[in-house]
Amino acid sequence: MTRKIKIGDIFIGGGERIAVQSMTNTKTTDVDGTLEQLRRLKAAGCDIARCSVPDKASADALKEIVKGCDMPVVADIHFDYRLAVAAAQAGAAKIRINPGNIGDKKNVEYLAAFLKERGVPIRIGVNGGSLEKRFEGLPLDDAMVESALSHAKLLEDCGFYDTVISVKSSNVRACVSAYRKLSKRCDYPLHVGVTEAGIYEKGLVKSAIGIGALLLDGIGDTIRVSLTDDPVKEVHAANEILKAIDLYSGAYAEVVACPTCARTCIDVKGIATAMQEYASSLDFKLKIAVMGCVVNGLGEGKDSDIGVAGGKDKSVIFKGGNIVRTVANEDILTALKEEIESLRKNF
Ligand code: SF4
């Protein structure tokens, strides 16, 4: 079990639910634009958001951003511990910085004491693409683990243990291996993600494999899907990964649909898409199946709460594998919604 750490009003680690993170891609100095993006991220299901703080103007802007944002904001800092101090003063709920990169030991001591006093944790974010020279020659996974632990040791020497660690790489295999090794070497909560994953589909696949494999191993306390796209899509993808392996904490309705084939009798894609939209307004756990034929559809949709299996002119609506209605194909959507409304009363 990892140690529990408080980030603003959210706990991560120690068996808490997996928190979803993302990162703004607006200029942090653009307070209104950043707040608008943060609002969209929150609405999509983001728990914690990170903003880059590359300069003093960004640290100053962060104050307004933290004030206007109703989720914990993490400041992303590179090299300059004074910016980390300024970001914490601005109200950042966590600082992402690598203590080994901020120069003199005194800087680390000062920053650790400053953040400890304010209860602000640090995320050590090791990136496989920017490792210290002294780890050259080691396999990538080992190099990332040793780098992360050496940064953590600098904080431990200052009595600072409010640390979260990530060891990200665009190489999924090395990334997963590094997290697995790291989880055996420390009890810090792990922020899991595959970095520079790429544009949409490519990034989704890499993230789903990397994050999914680790979560299935019980590794990971908070996740970020990195996409070269609107960060709201990162949050949607992260939530889908959690749902796919039953780690999503909220109640939600999901639609499963058959892939269609020559036996398909109804517009599976159209009905599934319409039901997906309808399901997004449901706030109770429900599995809805849209199956193209009765030949295989009834059996394959058995583990759903409700579903339709298509027939030539008429289709069957089933609940828990039992047929409850036969309806004309043009009435499928209406019938499904009526049956779901009757199920809603039981929740
Ligand atoms: S449920 Fe029926 S229509 Fe859908 S893929 Fe299976 S056999 Fe084909």
C-alpha cells in the first residue's frame, strides 16, 4: 500500500480512488483562457490539473487561477526553486519539480522546509527523455527508477516525505517496467502515465496499454493520459480506462454493442450512438447492450441489464437475458428508453 498524500482537498494513495489528472495547454499568463479550460476539464471529470509555471509572470497569474478554480492546481516547475516557492505562495496544491535539478543542496533544503510547513507535496517527474548523464548506460527502466529514487532521497534527507513520483517514457514497455520496479522500492504514491504518447489514436492506444497494464497490477494512484490534443480528451480517455477495468468510482451507464456482421438486422451503430448519448444523462450503474441479431445477440448480451437483439422487422428487448418485449424496429429507441426509465425506479 502506498502512503496517503493530500493534494488540496483530494487524497491520493493509501487505497484512495484513482485520481484523474490533466494539464492545461493555454498560456498560464492567460488567466481567463486557462480558467475556461480548467472549467471544461473539471466538467469532464478531472480531479487535479497542472499548469506550467515557466516564469514569474506565470507564478503571479497562478494566484488568480487557483482562486477561480474549484479543483487542486499543480504547478509544473523546471529548475528554478524560487518559482516553486512563488507557486506555493500563489496557492498551488502540489509542485512538480525534480529536486536534483535545482542546484545547491541549500535550495533543496529551503524548498522542502517551505513546502512542508504549508503542507504542499512535491511530484518528482522523471522523464525517460531527459535523464541525468550519470544514469547513462543503464537500461531505460532502471535509469528512470534510479533517477527518481535519487531525487526522492534528496527530499528524505530534508525530512520531506510528501512525495509523489512518476517515471514516464514514450516507450511503453520501459515505462511499465520502470513503474513495476519502482513500486517494489518505495511506498510513495505513483502518478502513472505514458509521456509524449502522440496524436489522438496513437496516444490513446499507448496510454491504455501502459496505464491499463499498471492499474491491473494494482500500481498507480493517479493517472494522466497524455495526448497532443484538447486536454479534455485526456480526461475522457482516462475515465474510459478506469471504467474498462472497473476502477471508475462513480455510477455510470455504459453501452456495449456488437461489431456487426452479415447477420445484422438493425442499425446497431446508430442505435448504440443514440443510446450512448442518452446513457450519459443516467446517474446509476447500468449496462445496455445493442446487438445486431437474435442468433448470437441474446446470449452475448446476457450479462447486460437491458438490451436489444435485432430481428428482420421486429426486435426483442431483453432484461437480464430474458425477453420482455417485442417491438417494431423503428420503435427500438423509444422502447429501450421506456424500459430504462422503469429500471431507474429500482435504483
Ligand atoms: S450479435 Fe449477431 S449481428 Fe452482431 S456480430 Fe454477433 S452475430 Fe453478427
